[in-house]
Amino acid sequence: MNALSSSSAGPQQGLADRLTRWARGLSGKAEGADDSPPEQRVRAGTAANREVVRRRKLYDDIGDFLFVHDLDLTPVNFSVALDYLTGTNIGIEKAVKAVMMERGQVTNGWVETVIAEQRADEITPEALAAMLDKVEESLSLFTGLMHESRSSAKDYGAALQEQAKDLASGGDAEAVLARLVNLTRSMVEKTRQVETQLRDNQKQTQALKSSLESARQAAEHDFLTGLPNRRAFEGALREELTLAREQGEPLAIGFCDIDHFKIINDTHGHDTGDRVLKFVAGLLTKISNDRCHVARHGGEEFVMLFRGKTAAEACALVDKVREDLAGRSLVNRVNGEKMEQVTFSAGVADVLEYEHPRAALRAADRALYLAKEHGRNRVYVAVDTD
């Protein structure tokens, strides 16, 4: 691939720059500002002084957290550090503690994944519920229009019969014809109104259909790589597990994580890192089909599901992709320089060996980190079933 390039700052750069200035030292002052620390500008022992001291301590703790875990200085990482240190978000606090106990370190990719989990429901309820409300409203309107149209036709038919009786009984023909003309005009006008409303309703329904499809795509696909996202993958996992059990087929799951991805971002920029992600996604997509599902799990991590393949067979497939990637010479388009070798590590597990598919996911994840610890650029099969 030679389409890797780095461009100017992304949309969050402004906030990231502000955080960077903060990280370089809170002692930096604006022109004409007081040089004395904030806690010295208020009287010691006062509530204001205690608040300043508390905030400075929190700033220091957040900075230490980001530094110790070698996290990029981004608003998302800052937010996770704040939630963890203050206990504001219990879910974040528990997740950070769990990953630190298991792996000893928080990574940029993990932060993106846990934030995606925390916000999974945000994609759905309000926006989709509002759209569904509009669909129901549109259907109700359509039903009302049909009912009104049928009632008008019934009333028109009854009125015609009455006028026909008057005409047959020798009533004033001219008066009867005048009433018939008025009835017909009224019916024609009502029909036109219904047709107009139906056309408007059809347009609204089509627009809602398009919006719902866009929302569904957004909820189930990763914007950057175009792959299904974690939400969609979990749905595929449930379906494929059911099919595998019904048909007596093996089912394997795998994780792969791009090696030293932070170095790629730091050296070549996040735009180039994004292009690497898309390139790896493209290689993995080549092995996907209706029985092999590939999704972006978060950050630089991808997840794969293989129905009809044992863990060993799935491992061989993933290893071919790993060899393909490792053999590529990637070039940074901005400066024409050859990039360092890009590789990934992976772990594979047999889903049916575990009581719950999440246990298989954890097993594949452990195998992945063993591959990382043993030198990276390799694929391991999980051997434990606990």
C-alpha cells in the first residue's frame, strides 16, 4: 500500500492542544496575569483555597495517570482518567480496575473500546425511538386517510341512492340533478385532498425509511473502516452460535491487534494510523464471507468469527493474513519514506469449548496478549478452558 499520508489536525485538535498546554504545566499564565499560584491568591483555610488545592491535586493525579499508562493526550482519555479518579462513573471505575488487575496497564485502544461499551445505548433510544414514533404517526395518518376515504365513498353512494329514488319517484329533476352535481363535486374535492395527503405521506414515509436505514448502518458499522462494529458482531455471534449448535459445526473466534500502533500514530500521525487501520481491515475482509465475520472491535483491535472452522483452522487463516501484512512495504505518501514493518498479533479460541461465548472471547483475548508478550507478529490458539 502506498496510500498512507498524514494531514493537518483533526476536529478535536483544538481541545487536545488545550490539554497539552495543561499537561506541560499549570503554571503557564496569560499575558498580564498574576504569577502567584491560585491557592496563594485566596486566603489559606478558606473554602475557596481548599477547592483550588483539591483541583490542583486532581489535575496532578490525572496527569500522572495519563503518563504512567502512556496514554495519548485526548479528551476521551482525559475523561476516562477523571471518571476513574473521582468515581463519577462507576462503570468506568470498575472497568479500569479490572483491566489493570488483568493486564496491569490501560491502553488507548482499550479506552476507545470501553467508551464504546459505555455509550452503546446512546446510539439507539432517543433518535431511533423518535423515528419509530414518526413511522407510527405516519401509519396512523395513512389508516385515517383510508378510513376517511372509505367513509366518504360510502356516504357518496348512499346520497346517490337517495337522489336516484327522488328522481324515480317523479321529483323535481332539475333540483335532483343540481344536488347530484354538488355531491359529485364534493366527492371529487375530497378525493383530491386524500390523494394529496397520500402523496405527502408517501414522501414522509420514504424519508423515514431512508433515515432508519442510515441509523441502522450507523449503529452497526464502523465509520472509519466500513466493517461491522462490535454491536453488529455480537448479533452475528449469537446467530452463528445457534446455527453451529443446530448443525453440529465447529465455531472459532479470534482477536487481532496491530502491533505498536501507538508508535505508528506518534511517528506518522493519526491520519496515517487511520489509513493503516483501513488497510488491515481490507486484508481481513478478504477472508470474510457468509460463514466468516470480521468486525472492528475498537481501537486497533479486530474480531473474527469462523463457523465451520476449528480453532486450528481459523488460526491458519488468520496467520495467512498476518504473513501478508508483515510482507508488505508500506510508504508514507506525505514524505515518500518507507514505514516500519506493520504487523499484528492474534489469539484464537474454540467457542464451543466454553459455557458462554464471552468466556471464549476472553480466552482469545488472553491468547492475543500471550502472543504480544512472546514477541508479537504471531497467532496463538487458546489452550485453557476455564
